[in-house]
Amino acid sequence: MNRVCCWAAVAAAVALAGCKGGDEKGKVSFRTAPVVRTDVIRTVEATGTVTPRNSSSGIPVGAQVNGKLIKLFVDYNSTVTNGQVVALIDPLVYDASYKSAVAQLHVNEANVEVRRASLKSAEAELTLARKTFERKKALVAKAMAPVADLDDAQESLERAEASVEQAKANLKSAEASVEQSRATADKAKADLEYCTIVSPVNGVVIDRKVEEGETVVSSMNAVPVLSIAEDLKTVWIEAKIPEADVGNIKIGQSVTFTADAYRRQFNGSVKQIRKAATTTNNVVTFPVIIEAENPDEMLFPGMTATLAIETARAEDVPVVSAAALRFRPKAEDRDRVRGEVPRGPKLWFEKGDGTLEPVLVEEGVSDDSFVQVKAMDGSNLEGRNAVIGYETARIKANGDGASNPFMPKPPQRGSKGTAPEPRK
């Protein structure tokens, strides 16, 4: 039995059930809805924006040095790979700076060698001064030389020691100059390499901000040269979920969505629930990231997606219109009920004598229009007609089936939940 036949059968059953008791003058007539076996799915609906993975507007590729852009090797929609050259800044000034830094490094390295030779000379003079001092000291002890000679030798020794210390300090200074020059040369080399702009990821160029011949500036607020979307074969959809619904969202839940550009449905799953809340017009929302496969790259960054996030599902279960659980009989009909009316969620069924029978039920998955139900006494509810309200003159004039929730209705944008289809 196809979908149309199933709806026709349900509609006919509802019409017959809703008309029951309406022929006898003075008898109360009820509107009813059947308990049918089908699937019920609870969803949270929202809209979101298609974005590249890991970045809402693509990965910006900017310049790390200032200069004129002399060559662009890619354009919009160009496919790039990690490390591929995408642009070139005029390297003339940076090449000269690098060569100058390397030359200064060589000068300082040579100066280190000079300082080391000076230290060796000072150490040799110190050795000679020590020997001279020891000889003078021995001669003075034997009264074979005047004391003045010993004083001169001691002074020469002290000057030699000072010269050695100065030579060591000069060597350390020269070595520090080499390290400084090496750092300057490394920076100059890096600046020269930064003139060649490469792609940091595999992806597609989705935006280009500059033209050849323009001067680019390196700063925190500078406009990037390019924006690259990383691998559009998998995309993210960033949705804003109100705080009332975000508690039902879990990572891994399946998601279906549509895009206005295509007449088809796409599938994805919840990847991330971010805690960065935003408040707009006193409504608190949380960003939820949905990941979806995009093998044909049909989904473009910036497209609007209409999402339905599945938060609960029950398959092949008895369901009834949510209106049946909200029905409350009038006092006179309630007084005619035999026995005590149980507390809790219940369905009301019309008996053959026109009285109502309450059946306590356990509620399951609900999509706000239909609710999974199970009789607490274990009885089978499938096929029975639960009361959803009283028939009024206006409803009777319009026909019982016109306002019944189980009648087929055209799909509406923004409707919540699913309209169950009876199984075969």
C-alpha cells in the first residue's frame, strides 16, 4: 500500500469515527483520532550557513612583509595544495638586506679570530711576566738584585694579567656580535622567503583581495591576499540553536537539510556544540556545527541551509494525535465514567453507550503533533479512536475530516516534527 492509499484509509477511518453518535438527536458527538502504528521522529529545526571546515570564511593567506605584489599564480576557484606558491612580492630590497646581513656576519666572524689571536698573545705575555717575577724574587732573596727590580716585575705581571682579562672580554664581545649578526641574517633570510607566499593547506581559493601591482602591507589589520577553503568535499554548517532546544542536541545526531539552490536533501551529523552563547533581541542562542559530505562540491560557502536535527526516534510504534492527551471531558461526561478516573496522562475512548472510558498511558517520543503511547494496563490501543474534542456546529458544517490532524497536508516551511505515515 503506497503513501496515498495509507492516508486515504486513515482519513476514511477518522471520518467514520468522528461521525459516530451524530445521528441521534441530543446525543453528544466527539471528534476522534485513531491510534496507528508508524514512526515518530522528534526534530529541532533551525537555519544555518554553509562554511568551510575549521574556518567560517576560509583560511586567510596574508603577507608577512611589505612590498609590491609582482605576480599572482592563482585566481578564484583555483585548487591549491599545501606549500604551493600562490603569490610573489618584489624581493629586490629583501635580497639586498639579506646579502648585507651575511656580509656583516662574515666580518664579525673574522673579528672573533682576531680577538682569539689577541688573547693568545696576552696569555704569552702573562707567562713571561710570571717567569720574570719569579726570577727577580729569587735574586732579591739572595741579595743579588735590588728590590726595585722585583717591584717592576710585579707591576709587569699585574699588567699582563689585566691584558689577558681584557682580551677574554673582547673575545666574548666579538662572539656575541657574531650571534647577533647571525640572527640578523636569519631574519633577513626569512623576510626574503616571505616574499614568496605559499598555501598553508590543500583547498580552493574562494576569495582574492588584491591585484598584481598593488602594494601589500603586513600588519594585524591588513587585508589578506587570499582566502582558501580547506577541502570543500566536506563542509560545516553553523546553526544558531535557542537555549530552549540546545539541551536536546547531542554530538553524533543525524541531520537532514536543504539548500535553496537545489531540490534535494542533504545529510550530515552534529559535530560540535559550542558554548559561546550570543544574545539577540533577548534570545540566547548557541552555535552548533554540523558536518556534511559534499563530494560533488555542490554546497558553496555562504549558502543558507534549512536544518532538521533528529533528537529522538521511535519506529513502528503506536502513536496518537497530541490533542488526544490534552482532551479534558466536561463535568457531566466525567461524572458518567464508571469507577475512579486515574491520575496521569490518559486517552479517552467512547464506549458503545456513549460514555467515556479513560485509559492510562505512558508517553514516549513526541514530535509536538503526534505522541508515542503505550497502555499502562497492557491493552492494545492500535486501531482504537481516541477522543480529541467535542464536535461543534462549525466543525460539523466543515466536515469531520477537514480539521483532523491525520488528514494529509502539504508540507510547510518551519513546521516541527514529522507527520507519521501508517505502515502497511
